[in-house]
Amino acid sequence: MFSHLSPLLRSERGITGLETAIILIAFVVVASVFAFTVLSTGVFSSERAKETIFAGLEDAQSSMSPRGAIIAYTGVLSDSTSTVFKMTFDLALSLNGQPIDLTPPFTADGSGTDPDVVTNPAQVTVIDYIDKNQTFPDVPWSVTFPGQDDGDNILEINERAEITVWLLNRETGTAIGTAGSVAYQTTEGGITSTDTILTKNYQFTVLIKPPKGATLNLTRTLPASLDTVMNLN
């Protein structure tokens, strides 16, 4: 019996310390790689989230907000039909944000027929007009800077820009209340038909699209009776 058990007692097969160390090192390496991958993914996600937040803040700081009411002006077509031919409103920066380029595509000097097209304007801000009958992308508009003004077309902190949106041409040599004081837009864009002029109880929207920041929407409704100058709160 002992002769049969002696070969088994002399067997030295098993796991040595070196093999155990190799297995342990392998587990540690795999765990380290996995941990590095998880941490890298988390850092990347955090960076992307931070970039998104900063982009959102930049957009908010680059936006404009209206200051005061929209003022609408009524003129008379050659057929004695009264209609709104332009509107003005003041804009300022929101949250003291980044300056916005308001280089206009048109000017208005009160001489001849306004507005006057600017040749090759460095325009980056676009204004659209929308109502229930029509859409005018990139309508004619001009700008002045009442009050504090450093002489450029950049809207900056503590400045106000008075934007004039032109839907019809203004004949400046004719009184506004007389026939023919306004005429249809031609190559400049804007209203071109008596079927789409602005009349009483007419709702419209003006969209101001700066190069950076959110689009500013201004929606107003005309009163039941058109005056020469109307304050649209």
C-alpha cells in the first residue's frame, strides 16, 4: 500500500510563486487599462460639456435686446392708400455681451428717395420680415447710433442702435400725408404689391439675425386705425 502511495507523495506539481506574481501583474495591468479608459472617457465628456456650456454663454452674451417700443410710420401710395412704409426700434447688448457688427446694407439721408443702397456693404447682420401673406429675407435696413457713439457701426456696451426697417421707398420730397409720399420697393426688396401692404390690425414679425447669438424676434400688431406715427408697445 505504501509502495502505491509513495509516487504521489513525491509529486511536486503546483502553482509556484512566480506564476502567481505573473497572474497578479496581468490582473493589475488589465485593471489599470480599464481604469484609464474610464477616466479618459469621463474627462472627455466633462470637457465637451464645458465647451457646450461656454458656447451657450457666449451666444447669450452676444445677443441683443430691444429698448423701448417699435415706432411705425404711415405713408400714402399714389392711389391714396395708407400703409406702413417703415418702422424703427432701438437695440442694445444683452448682459453686457460681445460687440455686434451692425454695418447696414442701406443708408437714409433724407434727400431724394430713401433708403439708399450701399455698394458692396460689409454686412453680416441680416433682418427678415414675415407676416401672414409674405416673407422678405434680408429686407433693406439702415442704422443710426443716438446718444453715445464712437463713430463706427459696432454695437458695444452702453451704446444704442436705432434700426430702421424699410418696407417701401420713401419719397422725401413729398409730405408723408400726401398721395405718392411712398412707393413700392423695386430692386432693393420689400413690398411690391397692393395685395400685401400693411393695413389696420395687421400682425407682423421682424427677425434680427446677428452673426453670433440668438435671433431676436419682434412681433407686433397694427392698431385699428393707422396714424402717421404709431407707438407699437
